[in-house]
Amino acid sequence: MLYNDAWRPILGAGGKHPKALGSPGIEVWPEVWDILGAQLDGVLKGGEATWSEDLLLPLERYGYLEEAYFTYSYSPIKAADGRVGGAFTAVFETTERVLSERRMQILRELAARTAESKSVKEACRTFAEVLGENNPEIPFALLYLVDDDGQGVSLAASAGLQRSNYHPAGHLALDGNDGWSIARAVRNGEPIVLDDLHLRVAALPAGIWPEPTRQAIVLPVAKSGQHAGVTGVLIGGINPRRELDVRYRRFFDLVAAQMATAVANSRAYEEERRRSEALAEIDRAKTAFFSNASHEFRTPLTLMLGPLEDALVRHPTAATIVSERRDLEIMHRNGLRLLKLVNTLLDFSRIEAGRVRALYEPIDLAVYTAEVASNFRSAMSRAGLRFTIDCPPLSGPVYVDRDMWEKIVLNLVSNAFKYTFNGEVAVVLRPAGPSVQLVVRDTGVGIPESELPRLFERFYRVEGQEGRTMEGTGIGLALVQELVRLHGGTVWAQSVLGSGTTFTVMIPMGTAHLPRERIGGEPTMAQTGGQAEAFVEEALRSLPGGVAHEGAIEKELISPHRVAAAVERATVLVADDNADMLEYVRRLLAARYDVQAVADGQAALDAARARRPDLILTDVMMPRLDGFGLLQAIRRDGALRDVPVVLLSARAGEEAKVEGLEAGADDYLLKPFSARELIARVEANLQLARLRRETSESERRYRQTQAELAHISRVISLGELTASIAHEVQQPLAAVDNGALACRKWLDRATPDLDEARGCLELIVKANNRASEVIRRIRTLAKKAEIEKVTLDVNDVINEVIALLEGELTSHLVSLHLELAPTLPTIMADRVHLQQVVMNLVMNGIEAMQSVTDRPRQLMIQSGQQETQQVHVSVTDCGVGISTENAGRLFEPFFTTKSSGMGMGLSICRSIIEAHGGRLWVTPNAPFGATFEFTLPVNADQAA
């Protein structure tokens, strides 16, 4: 074997030179002679040259079996007599380029797939999937994340260990005894190379190689942001057939950096989702409160203001004395109810603000409790319930705030009454060791076990709970809990669904648990007076027959001549669970329409199906079936769906009105309303119902035509896209077809020509790869992935890309000139997407200079800052150039000036830059070459 000085580095530094000079090839390369010897024999015996491109040759050049790639040929050397006397080989080592491409593919896939992760767990799982099995660059990998308390690490992902007997620990303490030096890497924030892997763990796989992995690197995964720290540790196996050089080390650093970004982005997404959920929960609680409170305030206001308006327009004649008395009674009852609601809300707000300090007095708690509870006897009797008060004398007085204790008892007893339809309600007071225990027990509907933990939350109401009325703000039990806590006590509930509920209040006896300055002092909470009367009155109103029904009042609120004759009277169905409101609305409409009044949504639905009404006027919040449920049932019923429905609600605000109308209501009337407005709305909706029926058919035809036009538009757009894709895929498919025909021709010969057939197969593979690349680019162009923006220095991104493309620049004889501004403001951008843009522009420049032979192949990259708070980057080549006409179309999808291009790379680049708020353009240069430029906005903080 003879060689020149340029070939000498291929022998390495293992001592093969100069001994190899003049030695047989089998002695120089025994490790690959099974490959090289066979090729040489073919040349020497057959006289035909060979060509090998990027062929893997595992050589022993530096004391270990090395993964190396070469492009080389063997050509016969003929003697004077025409016989083959030797072989000439021209060799070009391509190891660095092959490895760079392989590593770049791993980084590209890792960045693209983890960018879509919505959780840390998903990002780590994707990491393991990308590395997978038989990965020569990272034979195995372990990813540990630091626990929240910083005392240990937990295994988040592993790869390459499926076929090994090693099972990594799920959790390791950061005490320095983990076997992997994880604690040192976390503490120092510096990578650690483990050269004694065989002493630490069992034999670990080496990817595609048969020998085990001998080394591993432990890399800290840094936290994202300005604050230093480590979020985890990446342990990666080192390829046993490659030295851990600078490029290999840089690759590991990029993998760790990519995982740091993925983990940080996933955690930020999770944190944002948690914040959104928390805000949504707060918003739901707020909405529930204002919805309920609005309903409770506005209904009594309507019943007070409506009768007042009637009284003002009515003449005080003898015929109206009875009506006047009834209206005033309605106003009085609802005034008491409104006062109760206001007092409850004020008490709760004062407790939350810490402005309530009770007056704790020694009282006979048994007598006082029985007195307060006995207010409900008449209501219990009318409801047909047994009411037991069992409060035997206690051994001594108990210190309580009278007003607060009254609220506790009234709220619990009224709650039991509201949800008990038959059976018993019992109030029991007993001593319990050093405490006194109040028990309010009922045989009502009960509470689901899953709802009990939230029962005392403010504004919380059990969904679907059957009760005598849907009225209530959901703060009664929360107020009870706060009042009990002010007494140093506790309250809890036990319940069996369908059997009843027991509330238990326990407060300590004596004064040791109470603030000394509040014992016997003056109270700061205003006495609310009339509490029991308001609670009992509300209970009575929820019973059937709670309103005395006198005959209908014949009176005019709108001109008498507009009242229709009896035979023409429309039928209006009214539904409301508030007895006063139901009676009031019925009286208002009775002079004009036939009115049917029911107390809940289910009764309204049954009545409508039994007798179709001309209009339905319904409250929103009702038991059994609420207004929205009734509306949905009406719209689903073929016989009733065109009946106009007017929602009557106390929920204030434009949002509530829009919600009602969007649900399918014809109108939405907000309490409090005037009698005139109610009658006008009902009359207008009855008239509109007829017009709506006439226009429904025209609207259906319009929508059908609109749908057909949209379908035609979609078909046209799809056809254009399909034509473009078919054009791009047609060429490689034609090449596959031609290659297959040629291959069959060479194989069908009497003596098959395998070399020619192999050449045809290689063309088929290349054409197939091209078709796959077309499809991949189309998917990339169509994909709408979210951009994960982080703070970046453009110069760092440029340097990272240059490091990855160093092999390409060298192999194409391109000299690179960098003119990067020494200090640039940072930008907010997606690192992987920006790398893709720079890489595409650089590769474009390299390809544009492939045919240049009359001048040096030079590529210049420049960066700087514009006065318009923009970072500017340009890539200039000295290639074949671009015509002015083509420059205008260069960024269109599928347009290309290259014979082998797909015309999608630059289109994708422009989409990426524009998605970052920037601009990308090209300028032809004279006499040759072109300059691609893009700008990106400066980070807002630095711009300010």
C-alpha cells in the first residue's frame, strides 16, 4: 500500500504510519478488510472501478474502534500489457458531515415535537420517544427533575434501556450518594463526565453497537429566565465509538438546552392553565353570587315598585279598597324579605372585613334556643311536618352573642324547613363535656356525599337540589360557620341522600376561649330586629296557598279600546316559583289575556303540552325545571317550538340578557319592570310570532343557498391546492416509475447486470425521499403550531447554526465571513424556528454557489440594529443571482428557480418571520449573487 501526505491523516495517530507504507492492506486495515478486500478483488479481477459514498468503516485509528464515514473510489491501474496491475483510490472522509446531519436531525425533531407539549410529563415522554432505541449519538438517556423542595430528584423519562437489565431509580436524594454524581451537577451547575461507568452500574447498551457504553455525561438542565438554578439533570450515554470532542460536547449541551426550554415552557403553560382555572373558579363564584343576589333583591323590588305604580295610577274609589290593602301587604312582606337579605349580606361583609366583635353575655341558652326555634311552629304545622324542640335546662349559663346565636338557629331551622317535604324537623340542645351541642335534624331530601365538603363555602349551592323554592344566595350556611367560629366553636353536617340531614354546632362553655375585652362589653354589630319574622314569613310564602286569591281586578293600564274581545283573547302561560310574583303578573295580564299560572318549569311544560299557549312568560330560577330547561324543552318539542318564550329574570347586565336570547328566548325582561312594560312586551311578542313563522321558510332557503356557496368555494380552493401538490409530487413519482422499468430491463437480461440495477434502485430511493420531503414540507406549511417565544440574542442563534453547518461549508468550499454587531438588544422569538430560518438562508446561499468556478465562493452574514427598534440580519452570497421578475415570486409556495427545489423553504421562512412580527425580503446583487434580509422587533422591555 502506497499513499501521499494528504492521505496520511486517515491513518490516525495510533502508530500505523509509517509502518503502513509498503505493507499489505490486510495488515493495515484488518478491522475492515472484509469490506475493502472484497471491493479491491472486484477491481483487480474485473477491471471495473467502484464508488462508495458515506460508507461506514469502523476503523481503529486512535486506540479504539471508531465510527467513521468515507466517500471513496477504486480505479484499476493497468500495466503496459493491458492487465490490471493495481488499484488507485481517492478518499474523502465525511465523518463530521454525517454526524452533524444526524445530530441536527435529532435536535430538529426534539425541538419540533416538544414545542407542542402542554405538560412537563408530555414533554419528557416526547423526549424519550425522540431518542428511542438504537440511537448511536445518545445510546441511553435518563432525565431527572428536581423536586419542589429541592431535596431530591425524580425520574421523568428514560430512553435506550428497554433491552437492558438496568432499572433506574424513580427517586434519588440529593445527598451525594446517588451513584451518578447528580448532587454535584445540581450544586455546581457544571457537566460531569463519568469515565468509570462499568464500576457504577451494570453493562448499559450502546445503541447500534455490540459493545457496552463505557462513558456517560451528566448535564444540569438549567432553569429558564434570569434567575440562576437547575431544574433537572440529563444523564446521557456517550457513543463508545466516538470521542467526546468539542462538537459532540456541544451537541449534548444543545439537547440539555432544548429540554430546559421544553420543561420551562410546559411548566409555564401548566402554571398559566392553573391560574386560568383559579380565575375561572373565582369568576364562577362571583357570577353565582351576583346572579343569586340579583335575583333575590330584584324580585321583591318588583313586587314593591309594581303595586306602588298601580296605586299611583288608580283612583282611590271604594271599589279598590280591598285591592289597595292586598298590594300594601305584598309590599310589606317583601320589604321584610329584602331587609333580611340586606342584613345577611352586611353581616357577612363585616365578618370578612374583621369589623364584627361580638358581645358575649351569659344567658340561659336552652330557653333562648327554644324561644327562637318556636317561631317556626306555625309554618311547620301548615306544611304538615312534626316539629320537635328538645332543649332541657343546662347546668349553667353559656356565653354567646344573642344576635349571632339567633341567626345561627334561624338559618339552620329555615334550611331544614326548605328541604323537608314530609316527616320531622327536630331541634336538640345538649351538654357535651366542656361544650354545648346544638343539633338540627330533618328527614328531608338529603345531600349527596360528594357535595358535603363544599356545603359551607360562600355562594355555593348544591346543583339540582329539590326544595320548596329556588330562592337563596348560598351564603346562609357560610354565615353560620363564620358566626360559630366567632364563638370558638365548630359546625358540621351529616347527610344521607333521600333520608335527611343533621347539622351539629359545638361551642365551648365558659369564657377562656373568648376575647376578654368583649365579655359583657357593648356590641358593635347593629341589631337587625325582626329577624324571626322575616325568616318565618319567607317560609310561609313557599307553601301552597301562601297568597290569598281574591277575584281578578278589572283595571286598565293601557287604553280600554285595545283590550281584545273574549273570543279573540290570546292564551298566556306564566311560570314563577315566587307566589307573590306569580299572582301579581297574573292579575296584570288577566284583563287582556287568558292566563294560566303555574309554580315551576315542569308544571309549565306539562300545561303547554296539554293546551298549547300563544306565549309563555317564565321566570329563570325555579325548582324542578328552571327557565332555561323549560326553554330547551319547548324548542325540542315539534308541536311547541315556535311558541314565543319571554324570560322573566332578576339577573342584571347585558351578559345575562344575551345569554337568554342566545338560548332561544324571544325576549328577556329584567326585574324590576313596570306593568306597562310587561304588557307591551307580551303584546309585541304575540304580534311578532306570526311574522317569525312567515319568515322562517325564507331564512331556511337562504341558509341552504349560503351553505351551497360555501361548499363550492371550498371545492375550488381544495382543487387549486391539490393541483399544486400533484405537480410537486408528480416528478419524483415519474422518476420512481422510470427507474423501476429500467431496473426490470437490466434484471431481465440473460446475464442480469446487477450494478446497473443497483444504480436504478438508488435513483428510485432518492426519488421516493424527494416525494416524502415534498409531503413533509406541505405539512409544515399547513401546520398552525403555537410559537414558544423566549428571550434570544440573534448572534447566538447565528453561531449555533454555523456550528451545525460547518461540514456543509467545508465540503462545498465556501468561505464564511461574519460581521456581527458586538452588542445587540435581545428579541422575543422561538429559538428552533429562528434557527430554521437562518439555516435555510445559509443553505440557499451555498446551493446558489455550487456552479461557481470563476471566483471564490464567499458567504457573508451580518447583524445589526435599525433605528426603528428592529434587529436586522442579512445573508449575502456570490452565486448565480436572481432576476427581478423571480425575486417578486420567490416566497410563493411551490415556486422555485432550482431544478431540484420544491419551492417551499422560503415560503415557510417568511411565514415564521411574519409570525414573529418581522419582515423577510430578497435583493438581487450586481453583477451576481443575492442578499436575503429579515428584521425582528426588539424585546419590548429593552425598546422602552
